[in-house]
Amino acid sequence: MTKSMTNHRHLLDDLTIQDKAIVGGDLCQSLSGESFNVIDPSTGKTHVDITHCGPEDVDLAEKSARRAFEAGAWSRISATERKTTLMRLAGLMRDHAEELALLETLCVGKPINDARNVDIPASCNTLAWFAEAADKVYGEVAPSDDNSLGFVEHEPLGVIGAVVPWNLPLLMTVWKIGPALATGNSVILKPAEQSPLSALRLGQLALEAGIPEGVLNIVPGYGETVGKALGLHPGVDAIGFTGSAEVGKLFLTYSGQSNMKRIWPECGGKSPHIVTRNCKDLKKAAAAVATGIFFNQGQVCNAGSRLLVDRQIKQEFLALVREASSDLIPDDPFLTTTKLGAIVSRPQMERVLSYIEAGRSEGADLVMGGKQVRKDSGGYFVEPTIFDNVSNDMTIARDEIFGPVLATISFDTLDEAIAIANDSIYGLGAGIWTDDLDEALTASKRLHAGTVWINNFDDANVTVPFGGFKQSGFGRDKSLHALSKYTDLKTTWIAK
Ligand code: NAD
């Protein structure tokens, strides 16, 4: 091991793991006493057992959330007071950033440097941004006559369920709880079963920051039990969901089967990343294509998983993408030099490998990677993988693989590229590299996606909404738009 290559796995020894649910301000075991394993995907070994909640715990959480909401110690205080408390929480997250980063890497196998430099800072900044925004939401006064006054206010909805995935555990959590808490709601959070640790620690920090008991409840457990119980609970007013389209659709049915609660599904993607012959800096584009698909082991909702490249430049461009990916060698995620870590779980790795097999058997050309590696570690590692000569009707071009697999499709005209790009059930993100302004504007108008990136991929911050078209869902996270969705509009008329 060289000096710059430091393994930080030993830091796990000093971590105290919060393994309990948080209901009504108490850290508690589930009523059933059941638990589930959190597995370190870089070794395949169980790291810790976490209490597993069931529908009865969800019911208790709903009652405590409702009680807190009605009592008003959070829902009816001034927005400025909520801001102060949430800022304190953001500060505590920053104080505990190192610990939170280690928990993320432990649960999901992402490189520790990514957890430290991307996930945790973005999570702290997001929470602080929503805290700051809390007292900047204004109502309206209607153009009423002299004898009456009509005004419109944003009221908190009540009890919000937040159901989140494992790929960016803490970030997806604060995308939901930030705006929900800032607007005065009570929250019941269900982290993904693969990655509950940072959320459970966050719950403790929230109590320390002074968020009143019952306002933030956390119920760890499997989706089919806890997630479903939240979805069907008649006392939950709305659910912010991030995850697969398949489960997003289930939440829509849970809503119909129960109380017509609002559901905001933020689901998957199959984002096209277009490179035209008018792109001058192909090297820069190639680096963005590599990062766009391989960052976080390809487990990103808006990963640029379909590379659409002009046939004239395809060979040159693919060589540049391979060069840009050459240092992405799957390795122990606790090494500070690692740029590509483990896939989150054995089932997810097997799913990725089965898609690679489908690509081969349907006739695409495997030009890079394609194998499981580091088997001796016991962990779940897959090489960054590139297919060429993919057609858009192949399984690897249609399904969200959620792994490090790039499908390359050629085109001859921009019209053709846009038609291929839009021929997907998803519409989360889309990118185009071109130095032709007409092409850039045409693509921006015609690409059917919630976000279009021109001459970049993945530029983002909390000030703009993020979400998709079509089966990528219709929720929007981040920005002031996310704040307003956690409120209802209340009109009041006062007569003279
Ligand atoms: P998933 O749909 O399997 O699970 C998401 C959450 O739903 C988890 O908490 C899970 O426990 C719960 N769940 C699973 N089955 C359930 C059921 N039957 N009833 C109720 N709840 C259930 O998704 P995942 O594998 O955790 O995450 C990957 C998916 O998330 C990908 O599709 C990815 O694109 C998507 N994602 C989307 C965004 C976005 O902003 N659009 C961001 C990140 C991830």
C-alpha cells in the first residue's frame, strides 16, 4: 500500500451504530422484537442487526406524528423558529460528517471519498438550504373589495411518509424531510433496508437539535412490510417516494386502496447522453460520459446509461470513453484511492450480471468489462462495462439496469438521435454535447426529460427542481417547488 493509499476500514471500529427505531422521540425496538441484517457489500458479511418494524410500529409512529402535529410544538411555531432548529441540525450533521460518510460506505459500498466529498456535503447543504427557506414562503392577498379580505396561506399537510432508496441514502432522505419539516409537517421516514444507518443516526441528531418528539419518526424495515404499511395507512396524508417505477406504481395503488393520500413518485431513468459530430472537445465529453454512467457504480437514477453517438465519430469517441474509464478499477471502498466501489447487494449484482448476459445474447458487442471481480473479498464488484452496436429495442437499452453498464447506440442525424432518446418509458435526464447552438436549442426543446444538460452532465444543486417525465415519476424534489408540495393552500375570507 502506498502512502497516499490509506484504508479507512479500521475507523468503523470506533463507530457506535444506532440500531433502533425512533418513535415519539424514543429509541425503541420494534414491537415484534424482530431484526434484520445490514450487510457490508464490500465483504458480503453482516455488520450489524437493526430492529425491524412492522405495521403495528408504523401505526404507533403515525399516532405519535399526528399527536405532535396537533399539539403544534412544530407545526404551529413560527417558520423562523423551525429554521433555527433545522439549521442546528444541519450544523450537527456537519459536525458528524465523517461518521455519516463511514456509515454510507459501510451500507452501500460507495467509495469513501465520494461519501465524504459528495454525499455528505450535499446532504448538509440541502438541509441547510431548506432550513433557510422555511421563513421565506409567503402567502397571497386576493384583490378583494372594501368589505372583505381574502387571503391564501400555505398550511402544512400533516403526517408525511418518506420512503427512500439506498443509492444516495442520506441525500435522498434530506430531499424529503428537509422541505417536509421546514413547512411544519410531522414525518415518518422509512430508509431503504440496505442503508438504514445514516438515517437512524440523523434521527438522533434531530432530537439533539431540538426537533420535538414525534415530529421525526424513523421506522426501519423491508419495503413489503413497513413501506406498504405506510402506503396503506389511512392516517398518512402524503408520501414522498423515491425508488423504482415498479414500487412507485404500487404506492399509487396503496393510495387508491386507502385514503387517496398524495403520492409523489420519483422513479428510475434510462437517460440518453448524446454526442454529435459538432462537439469540439470530445475528450471532455468522453470524461463526462464515463462519470455519467460509472459514478456510484452506475447506481444513479439519472445515470447516462444510453450513449447516443454520431456514427462518424463513434470509434474515436468510444476509445476516449475507454481511456477516461481506465482508472475505474473496482476496489475496497474504504481505500481513499478507490474510484469504483461495490454494488449494493448480491441480488443487485446478480441483476446487473444478468443484464450483461442479456446484452451479449441479444447481439450487442461487449467492448469493455462485463465481469464480476474481486470475488475473494466476498463482496459484490462488477467491472465498468461498455456495449457497442446496441439497438434501442434491446433489453439493455430499455430497462433501467442500475449498474455500471453503458449501451452505445449510433445515429446519423440529430432528428434520429432525439427520436431514439425519447423512445423510452422514462424521462428523467438527458444530455447533449455539441458546439452548434441550433442543435443545442433543438435538443433542449425536444428532449422529453425533467432535466436537459448541454455540454455537461449531472450539473445540479438544490436551487433547481429535480424529477422526471413519463414513468420517471411526477414528483419534484429540491428547490422552492418542493417546499410548496408539502403544503396545502388555505383560503380565508374575512367580511367587514
Ligand atoms: P425500490 O423501489 O426497490 O425501493 C425504494 C424504497 O421503497 C425502499 O425504501 C424500499 O424498501 C421500498 N419498497 C420496496 N418495495 C416496496 C413495496 N412493495 N411497498 C412499499 N415500499 C417498498 O428502489 P431501490 O432499489 O431502493 O432504489 C433504486 C431505484 O431508485 C432506481 O429505480 C432509481 O432510479 C430510483 N431513484 C430515483 C431517484 C429520483 O430522484 N428520481 C433518485 C434515486 C434513486
